[in-house]
Amino acid sequence: MVLLLCLIIIANSAIIAYLLVNKRKAMAIHVSKVATLQAVIIELLNNQKEQHEKIKLADELKEALKTSNSRLSHDIVALQFDFFEILKQNNLLE
């Protein structure tokens, strides 16, 4: 009977040791996967920041182009009036 109890204790100890080793392996794999996912998240955050900056620059460029377009349109109309005024002064309009 004592021999049977010793064998059960040894078997349980072996099972516990096996489970501890598997737990360490699983933890190492988990840590590796988490580190990989953290690297991916950091890369995605950096890409998001870059895209945000590009969008900000695009919006600024859009505003600058809108302002330039308005100014050029005004200048073109002014030049047309000046042109017609010169034509009128030289009696070239019919």
C-alpha cells in the first residue's frame, strides 16, 4: 500500500513538473507574440501619425491653392479691364 502511494506521489510530481515546463514554454511563446503585436501596433501608430501629417499638409495646400486661385482670378479680371481700357483709349474697339 505504501508503495502504491509512493508511485502515485511520484506520478503526480512528474505531471506537475511536466505542466510547469509546458507553462513556461507557453509563457515564452505568449511573450514573443505580444512583443510582435506591440511592434506592429507601434508601426501602425507611426504610420497613422505620418498619414495625419500628410492630410494636414494637404489641407493647408488646398487652402493655399484656393487663396491663390482667388487672387489670380481677381488679377485676370483686372488685367482684362485694363486691356479693354487700353483698347478703348486707342479706339481699337469696334
